[in-house]
Amino acid sequence: MLSADFVIATAIAYVGLLFVLAYFGDRHTRANQSSFLRSPAVYTLSISVYCTSWTFYGAVGNAARGGLEFLTIYLGPTIVFVGWWFILRKLVRIGRMQAITSIADLLSSRYGKSSRLAVLVTLIAVIGITPYIALQLKAITASIQAVAASSEGARGSLAGVDDGALAFGIAAGMALFTILFGTRNVDAKEQHHGVVAAIAFEAVVKLAALLAVGIFVTFGLGGGFEAVYRGAEAAGIAIYEQDPFGPRWVAMTLLSAAAVICLPRQFQITVVENSNEDHLRTAGWAFPAYLLLMSVFTLPIALYGMTAMPEGSNPDMFVLTLPLSAGQSGIALLAFIGGFSSATSMIIVASIALSIMVSNHIIMPIILRSSNVGQGDGQGVRRLLLLSRRVSIALILTLGFLYFTFTEDDALAPIGLISFAGVAQFLPAVLAGLYWREASQRGAAAGIGVGFVVWAWTMFLPSFETVSPWVYSVMEAGPWGVGFLRPQNLFGLNGLDPLVHSVFWSLLLNTVFLVVGSLLSNQSALERIQAAAFVDVFRRRPFEHRGLVPGSATANDLYFVAERVMGEKRAAALFEAAAQERGVEPALLEPTPEFISRLERELAGSIGSASAHVMLSKVVAGGDVSLEEMMQMADETQQVIEYSQELEKTSAELRVTARKLEDANAQLRELDSQKDEFLSQVSHEVRTPMTSIRSFSEILMEPGDLNDSQRQRFITTIHQESLRLTKLLDEILDLSALERGERNWQNVPVDAEDALDRAVAVCDALLRQKGMRVEFGERAQTTMVEGDGDRLCQVFINLISNAVKYNDADDPVVRVTSTVRAGQFVVDVADNGPGISKADRKLIFEKFWRGVEGGGDQGGAGLGLAISRQIIARMNGSLELVPGPLPGACFRVRLPVVKQAMAG
């Protein structure tokens, strides 16, 4: 039987084990640079610090209260690691090149190394993470109390101890352990491989614990997945009441995606603790797989718990209370350790990350304002930094405890969402900093500040509604009775879920102020340089100089500053390495701009980029060229480079345009040649009937011995040639209008089979005159196509008449078939004449081309096939010469069938 004293003792022993793992992990990694602790597997497991007691305990409670909504907490990180991996890769690359120590340091460095922005981000992070730390304290407290209430005598030494006292003891213990655990080194950029190893171990523990409970509950108690679901349905438990993929789903997925980037602890593990950029490749699939395993038994545990546990039981604790109620002390103890691991890993990493932010961006700037920054025994800054981080950890956990005390929400998930929404205010500035060069410090500060205020008003403040009469009155009537400003009905927007309402307004206004503020403000020289360094990080060399200039500073001045911050050993090693690279003694080392930039990065690893920049600026100032002047020169150089790149781009575009103009000119020359050839052909075709008309007219005009029969024959010839000339001109005009699209054309549904039948009937007399017969192959039924019925009939007449004219076979035959294939109406008109030679097949559809094979009447202008192809093209079809079933030519018409006709 478990007791509260036993689980507390187990928790203390477990914390001791973690400390041992961290200690020996650090020693092993320092002694062996190829240690397995630098492997992608350990890195991926450490990212699971995302899975806190919220996901271990609270996901089951969320599933019990909201059905499948719990999945959104896993969907967001999965989307980021699978689909947005390029953002993580860019963050890791920037983190390594800029010596980034935290999310506040990232934003500060991007926006001109602004200390004010760093302070703003730090304060928001501390306030935003406070509810999340309270959540961990609540989970640990609830789990211990669940064990204490499991049976008589299980409370032990907790008799008479309320939740507040227990939570205070847990917070104090966590503060002490975190101070011993994560503040032994001043270098915030130095990877804490021991911490990472302990977090990776905890990842395995909490996964194994949750899987063990899930298997026991689902198969040991519930009889399998199907039996659990059937039992829930029989008990009238609705699983899918909430609308999936609705506004709340979208909001929660967005928040969880933002959290995996913007949570200080996630940034610490994913970016700061990353030792190899390629580890993201493994994490890209392994971390989503880990999340899948963590969530696979969530719903079965929730459903069985609601079915089997007494009414009023806390669903957040089902993971622990179900094994306890079944008398499985071993599984219950494992569940407690799993939940404890989930909470402690979050508290440890979050406290370390926040303490670094507080010391680097709040405490250190205060130190830099002191006039004696360059004085002391060489260890004062280091001792003060360590002390400030330790005090910060204690204050952060105190804030978490106070929030735990002043809120009464028993559910874990809503508390976690408050923190997620708070840190999500960093996301617009982060994304803009990575991809928008014009994003400015003023815009980022305005966006984050406004988003934070809106979040605090619409989500953080309402969490105190049950304990504060003033907050209750504001929630009901608005401040000073102004209902328009009520926290959950801001600006009169009613009817939205409170979470969706807060996320909508905070992120919308955040983004608007970021964009507008950036467009209306001018970047400083340093901002523009840092913007280029961030946006174009993959185009730059790892150690490209973009920082301070030596001025009047000497190597001794710089060494003294480095020793105070980094310590004697690290400072000496840095200066000796630089001296060896230049082949000089350390005492003779000249502080070049490249060396100062390198020193700034090293100092940034300890005190943050903004503080390092300010500190070195004070040391190197005083030369002939000021810092701002040098930044302006660098900025102008950058602009010249960018202008040169634009010129190269423009030059390349001009070369492409020149080639296009050459191609167009060649096409124009070809068209001009075709025009000349066309006019020559037209004049030739017109000249023939005109010559006949002129000749016979002259004969009729001259007096002579012409009898009536001769005179009538000449007049008939003149009339026929006039008709021929008129037809030629009509065809030329018709073809020209078709090619230019000048004909008033409107496609409508027509019966293609009817047009084909009419064409055969029109050609009947011609067929009889030539003694030809028509063979009909397969025929389609009534088939509707989009086109012009008369024009389509004209095409079929032209094809059949050509088959008649160019056929000198002893037994001339025209074969006509029609089918519907693959949504197209297909007509083949074939003959058994001499066909078309290979040399002429490319010319068959050219203007004025006439066949030379066969002995039939080959009169005509040679425009029929050209006009026919244009007509079919206007009907979205095709006319082509294909191999046919008979020895002669075979022409095929394809037209798309009307979809309604196909469906019918």
C-alpha cells in the first residue's frame, strides 16, 4: 500500500538520481567530445520537456471534459517539426552564429541588440510562465494528495497539511534543486549536457509510465480498446460532442505550435542546447512519434475513468487514481514518478531559462550603468551573475506558488492555455525577424507590448475571477461600467469562446502594430545590419564581422573585461588562441575588429548580446571614429552590396529580355516571309480566274463570227470563273477572320452526329457523279458537343469532298466512322485513293496547298483544310491526318463531348 510519506521519499530519491545523472553527464561530456550525450536521440528526448504534467495528467482530464480537443496540444508541435522544420533550422543556425542564450536574447539581437526590448520580453515571459509553473505545482500536489487519500493511514506525516503548505514545500524543494542543478556555470550559452541527459532520462521515464498505465487500464481493466469505447457508450458518455476543427481547435493548435517555438524552456532545449544542426533531422520525425505514443492511451484512460470512477472524481488524476483504486501500488508509484518527472523537467528547464533572461537583460544592464564596471577583483561580475540567477529562480517559483494560491481552477488544461497564449505574443516578432528585413525594433516592441496587454486583460485577469470581487465586477460590467471593454467581450465581439476571443484580439493587434510600427519607423544602422544577418543567415559566413571597432581600446582593456565576465581560464584561453592564430605573443596581440566581434559573441554567451554589446561599446569608445559612424559606414557598405546585387539581377533580366527580343524578331521575320508567300499565292490564285474572265470578255467584245452557242458558252465560263473568284475571296477572308478571332462565334451544344449525316447527304450527288460508294463503320448515337452545327457540317463536307476529288481507284470508296472515346467525339473520314506522300504530310494543312496525287478533279484554292482546322480549333477540338483502315488518306476530327451528355 502506497503512502504519502513513501512517494515523497521516492520523489526525493528520484531527484537525487537526476542530480547524479546530470553531474556525471557533464563530466563525461567534457572529457569526451564525441559522447553519446551529444547524439540526436538524446537531443530529441530532451525536446520532450514540452510534455509536462499538463500532457501527463491534464490531457486525460481535457479528454474527459472536451473529447478529442486534447489532440490539438500534440498537433501544433507535430506541424512545426514536420512542416515548419525550416523555421527551427534557421533559429538553430542563428543561435549558433549569434551566441543566442534565450528567446529574449534572440529578439533583442535581431532588433538592434535593444536592451529595452529584451527587458520587455523577459518580463512578459516571467509573467506568462507563472501560470504554467503553478500548473506543475498543482499537479504534484494533487498527485501526492491522491495517494494520501487512497486509503486509511496513507496520509502519514501529511496529516493536517493543506494544499498550500504542501505546494510551498514542493516549490522550495524545486527551487533548491534547480539552483544546484542549473546555476553552476555562468556561461549561459555553454550547453548543459548534464541537464539535457537528465531531461532525456525523464522523457523515457514519463513515456514508460504513461504507456504502462495505458496498457493496464485499457487491456487489464477495460478489456481492450473496443470494450472501453462500448462501455463508455453504454454509460451515455459522449465522445465527439465538440465540433472538431472549429475555431477553438484552430486556436489551440496555433497556440501549441507557437509554444513549441516561443516557450522559454523549449527555446532553451531546441536552440540553445543544440550541439549539431543535423540533429533536427532526427527530431523532425522522432519527436512527433514520441508525442503519438504519449497520446495513444489518453482517450481510453479518460473514458474508462469516467465509466468506473465515482462521480465527482478529478479526471486529471485518472492516470494515478485508476491504478490506486485497482490496488496496483507498483503501477501507481510508476505513474506518480512519471507525472513527477513531467513536472520537474518543466520547472528545471523553465527556471534556468527564465533566470538567464532576468540576469542578462535586467540585472546586467543595471550593473553596466555603474561607473565602476571595469573595477573589482575579476570575479565580481561572475559572482553577481550567479547570485542573480539563483535569486531569480527562487522568485520565479515564488510567483508560481502565489498564482497557485490565488486561483481556484482545478482543471490543469485551462491554466496551461493561459501560458501558451502569453508566450504566443512573441511569435509575430520572431517570424518577422527571421523573414522580413524591414521589421523594426519599434514595431516589434509595439506589437509585443499591445499583444501582452490584450492577453493580460482578456485571459490572465479572468483567471482571478473567483478570488477577486473587483475582477468579477469587471468581468460582468466592464471597467467603470463600460461593457464595450469587458475582458471576454472586448470591443463588442460577443459569442466567441473565451480562449478564441483572447487569441484573436491579442495576435491580431500584435501583428497590426508590428507591421504598422515597422512601416512608420526607421531602423537604426545596427538594426539594418542585424536584420540582414538574420534574414540572410544561410548566405553568410559563420564568423563574418559586423560589430564594434577597436577605437582606443588595448588588448589589456579587453582582457580585463573578459576575465571579469568569463573567468580567468576561459579569458586566457581565448586570448592565447587569438595570439597563436596571428603568430604573436599574447602581450603583443592587437585588438582587430574581427577579434572584438569574436569576443562580443563569447561575452554574449554569458550576459546576452545586448549587455555584451553595451559593455564592449564602453570599453572601445573614444577613438577617432565613433561607433555610430562605423555602423553607418557598414550600413552604407551593405547598401552598396545590395545595390550591386540588384544591378546584377537587373542585368541578368535584361539579357533574358534581349534573348526574347531576338526570338521575337526572328518570328517577325518568319511571319514577314510567310506574308510575302501568302500574298504571292493569293495573287496567283486570283490571276487564274481573272485571266479567263479577261480573255473571254475580249473575245465577246470583238466583232466576229460567233454563233449563239459559242457566245453562250463564253458567257457561262465568265460566270463560273466569277463565282470561283468570289468563292476564293470569301475563303481567304473567312480564314483570315478565323485566325484573328474576328468572327462572331458562340459555341452551343449541337448534335455532332446530325451534322455528319447532313454532310453525307450534301455530298451524295458528288459521290454518285464519281461513281463512289460510302461505307459506314461504327457510328455513335446522338452526341452533343460545344460548337456551331453549320460550321461543323462544313468541315465534314470538305473532308468527304476531298476524299472524292483525290481518288482514282478502280473501285473508289469513302469510309466514315464515328465513336465516343475518353470523353471525346471522334470521326474518321478515310478513302482508298493514292493517299498523301510523306514529304507532303507536313504541308497538308498549309494555305493554298493542294494534293497532286490522283487523277480526279483537283480544282480549288487549297484553303479547305486550313479553314477546317481553324473551325475545329474554335470548337476546342483537333483535326489531324492519321493512319487509316484504307490505303489512302484518313482525316480524324476530335471534339470534347458535353459533360451533361456524358453523364446521361
